[in-house]
Amino acid sequence: MPIIWLDGADGPMLHYYQAGFANPFHDRRQAVSKPVGWSQKTYNVLRPQSAPTPSSDHYRAPYRYAWKDTEKAFESLAETPGDPCDGVLLRYSDPLGGGSTLPTMNCAVQMFRPGEKGHSHRHTYTVVYHAFRGAGTTWIGDQRFNWEQGDSFVVPLWNWHAHENHAAEPAILFSINDRPAIEALGFFREETRT
């Protein structure tokens, strides 16, 4: 099964605030301390009453987002109107609190149905996109960017942009953005053209 590893990091922000820290692991191998599937069972949407409670606001539960769950969500929402700019847009959330994927960044995935064209909009956060499936076009300002499965591109903050799917099959874009950090600083703003 092919795997794509797409890292999204808030390195420039950490560098600016001089807040980058790491705790090196000194053993050759990390010991397995939980049974297979423990995190999924403990931190799922339905979880045992006895599930551990985070000990601090900075605790990040181990979790993963299975594609089969995303695909089911897309199937159930395929006939809905969706977002006028972003098609059927799903936001990945923190399994404990329901907020953003990470405190400073969030991940999302969106589906544009065959022939779907989103309205142009702009916002004060940057988005890195990866074409997971299908092909389409994204207009950033007056520049046209054609993309297909496997391509990645960036929409810088406060740039008018619109996505289009000209194909007969759905197009799916995965993205990571810095909206949580922008919102926390009170800088979030968005405009839409209809």
C-alpha cells in the first residue's frame, strides 16, 4: 500500500518565539507499554468511562485518523450543499477536546464533486494543500494552478483563491493550516466573493 508522508510543522513560529525544545530518548528502542489498538479504543468518539483524563492542557493523546472514517463521512455528505467556497469540507479534530488538530495548526480534507466550482475567498491564514485524489484547478489571484493526485501547493494568507473540479470524478484535497494560531492571536479575518 503506498504511503505519503506530508509533514506540517510550526517551525518558523517556534523559531520566532525561541520556544523549540526536545526531550531526547536515550534508549535504542521504545518499550511497548500498551496493547495494539489501545489508543483507538481509549480516545475514540465512544470511549470507556474509565478512560484517562489529561493531566494538563498540553497533553496530546495518541491518535490517528483512519481513511475509512473520512471516506464514510464524504459518502454521507456527498448530496449536501457543502461549503460555497470549499465543497464538502471536513476538519480533523483533537479527539479529547474537539478543537484543532494541534494548538497552532489544523488539518482538513475536502471533496469537490464533479464539475463543482467554489467561490473565491481569502483569509488571514496560510494553507498547504496536497491533492489526495483526482485533479482540478486552483486560482490564486489571477494565476491558474492545475493539480492532480500527488501534487502539493500553497495558498498564502490574504490571497483570493478558488478551487475547481473539471473532472467526472470527485477531487479530494488534504490540507494543513495555521488558523488556530491566527485565531488565538486575534488576527482571523475572511472575505468571500459570490
